[in-house]
Amino acid sequence: MNAKQRDELKALLLALHAELTEKTPSRIEPNRTDEARIGGDEDEQPLNEMMQAIASNRNRNMDGVLARVLKALGKLRDEPDSFGECEECGDEIPLGRLRAMPYAELCVTCQGGKDGPKGRATRRKLTDYS
């Protein structure tokens, strides 16, 4: 990776950092703050709890991405020659992947091995139904 490509990726990382730090964490207020008080709509409480869970997950994900962005910026600053190398196998991460995710730490092969399959296959053979 050359200096021009590193500068391009640094600009992407800085823009992403600015975007993530200017956002305030999502917060959904509970619609029932008192156990004795019950709202008029019985479906409102579960919906509100689901929205709180979604907001909490979104905040956790944003924090994780921000940490990875800061790590990538630190690596660019401290070890610019090794930026863009897979942390597991040492191969160069393709520039297209880094443009899409400038904070990527692993190449596609290593990331796929780390993620692994997501449960059993959902498609079945015709013979599975007999």
C-alpha cells in the first residue's frame, strides 16, 4: 500500500470518527415508570421494551466500531507500513475492502474463518421430509 492510499483511508477513518462521535447515544424512555400504573394499550409496553433493546444494541455496535476506528487510526500513526495487513495471516487486505471498512483488521478469508457458519442450513433436501 502506498502513501496516497494510506492518506485516502486516513481521510475515510477521520470522517467516520467524526460521524460516530457527533451522534448521541439512542435512548428510548420507558412508557411505564410505575409498576402500579398501566397504560391504555397493552401492546405498548412490549413494543417499548423491544425499542429499548434495539437502541441498546445499536449503541453497543457504534461503540465497537468507534473503538476499531481509533485502533486503525493509531496503527496508521504508529505503524503505517503494516496498516492494511491482516492481523492473523499477514496478507494484504484488498483495497476495496478497506475502502468499504477502513477499520478492517482481517482479510476476507480469516474473517470468514472467525465468523464461521451461522447455524445449520435452512434449506433441506426432499429426502428430509420422508
